[in-house]
Amino acid sequence: MSVKKSILGLIFASMHDEAVIDLTKKRTMGSIPFAGRYRLIDFPLSNMVNSGIKEVGVITKSNYGSLLDHLGSGREWDLSSKHGGLHLLPPFSHVDSGIYRGRLEALNGVWDFVEHSSAEYVLMSDCDVVTTIDYRKVVDYHVSSEADITVVCGKYAYDSSKNQSATVFGVDEEGRINDVMINPQISGECCIGLGMFVVSKAFLKDIVVACASRGQYSFAKDILQARKDDFKIMAYEHDGYFSKIDTINAYYEANMELLNTENRNNLFIKSSPVYTKIRDNGPVKFGLESEIKNSLIADGCVIEGKVENCVLCRGVKIGRDSVVKDCVLMQDTVIGDKCRINSIIADKNVEIGDEKVLTGSETYPLYIGKKAKI
């Protein structure tokens, strides 16, 4: 089986936007900056490209201007092609479609695109899980197990008091899913869904059409949960490193985890590079009195103060005699001189004046919105 010709990739860029509403007021989940120089959509898109998938559709919903700017023609992912390539799918694909409420409605809205693909299988992915995975193994498992639907799962320390959105699966000895719980009030290690699914195009068409006629729109509730006994739904356990972004605290922790060399090496694998839009920024400029400890710093930054345990995106500027610790600072954030900044998430283009003191905590980081001036 040739993966390049038989698989269509679909990425849901706006699924779970409500989980991190502060970060998605003016952008989609897929365009949230991450790890200094990436966006969340870079990970599922790079996984698909590295797995030989050359036709990918990105399903949008709202606030997708920055996403379109980031993806462009798909050149950075080698998807700028007349055959296959990258396709940006708006929420209104035909006259009677509206803003979708769930995955099934989104699929129904873009079905003309899926129908025209020559792919035999469809691989769907959300953008709220950061990981590196070889989808070829998932597809091979799907075919060999003769599954109707294959769900990618992972072992996760789930806590209902901290996690806002999760689908927890019960799996029997043969790998078949026999229980589906959506946002359960439980805690402990569970097998949770990573928002990745493999299904044949013919089977997907049947369930999309059937659910549309019944007004059903939730793939998790109306298919995985309600029809688990009718369909053969198999679980593929992903044993690699992953982070689930379902709260702003989880976003902060996922960035901080990458300061650990082992986690970073497990996510950024040489044989499966993560591609992103290239910007022509200069290298990082370090002042004579700057001091850096255990931080990820993207190109274009200017550091004249002290930075410790931080993730800095492109173009961040840290003033003289300022001390910045345990922070995630997004693109073009400017911190003045003689500041003391601890445990904050600063969105893009934030300006913090001289001699300011801002403090959050590791368990509750202080979020500063886009273009704020303090």
C-alpha cells in the first residue's frame, strides 16, 4: 500500500478553541505559538508530511487570519504542489452550511473536498496535542486489525479538576475500545484520546451522511460513545512523548517541560523534523551583562538582562538589569529595564515598561493579552 497515494490528511485547526479561550480570542488553536518558534499546527502537519501524506486539508472555523498567514502556500512543508498539496478549507463550503458545532458537521461542510480526493483512507487530527508520531504505523495497524475506526490513544495522568476536555477509553485485551467516557469525573492514569483518527473514506461518508440526516454533530458522543458496540473501534497506543493543551496552565506546563533535555529530544527527533514558517530574523543578540540559564530562545531576540527557565519566541527584547524567570514570552514582547518578571505568559506584542514587577506562580501563571501595554 502506498501511503502517499492512499491517505488524505485532515487537520481541525479550531477544534477545542474554547479550552484555552484567552489564547484563542484572536486566533485558532492551530496558530497558538509554541516552543519559541513553532505554532501548534506545525506538529500534526509535519507528522503527516514525514509520514508520506502529500494531500492535507486544514479545516478552519473563525479567527483564522494568522493561520492563513502562517501556512501560506504550504511551501515550508513541501506541500506547494499542483497535485495534492495543502488546502485551506473555510467553514462555509456550501450555501446551506453554517458554523459547525462538532467534527461531523465540519466534515459534512467540507465533504465535496473529501469526495474529490482519490484517497482510500482519511487521517484526522486536532491541534491540541503536541507530539511526534509516525502515521504510517497507525494506518498499517488500522488495515491489519480490520477496524472501522482507529483511535490514537496515550497513557496520561488525568485529573478532572485540572483537565478541561478529554475522552477516556476503556480497551480490552485485543485493543478494541469497549468504553468511552467524555470528561469523566475521575483521576489517575487513563488511556485518553489524542484527537487522531484513521477511517476509510467510504465508511466516513456513510457516518457523516447518516449523522447529518439526524442532526448529530459530535464524533465523540454520537459515534465513538453511542456506536462503540456497533462498529469495530480499535485503539492504537502511542508510546511517545506528548503534551495535551486543554487549559492555559497545560499550555504553560507544556512549554516548561521542553526545558528538560530528555523531553525536548523525545519531541524533536532528527529523523522526523518539525517544519515551520521561516522568518528572516537575525541571530540572538546577547548584551555584555546578560545572563542566560536553561532557556529556549528563538532567533531575533535581544537579551540585555537575566533570563532563567524561560521560553522566548522570535523578536523578544529584555532590557538591562531586568530579571525574567519561568516565563513564556511570545513574539515581539518587549520588557523594559530593571524589571522583575516571574511566571507569566505574555502574548504577542506585549510591552512592559521600565521598573515593573509582575509575578504569577507555577501553578497559576499570569496571562497578559495580545498588544497589552503595562
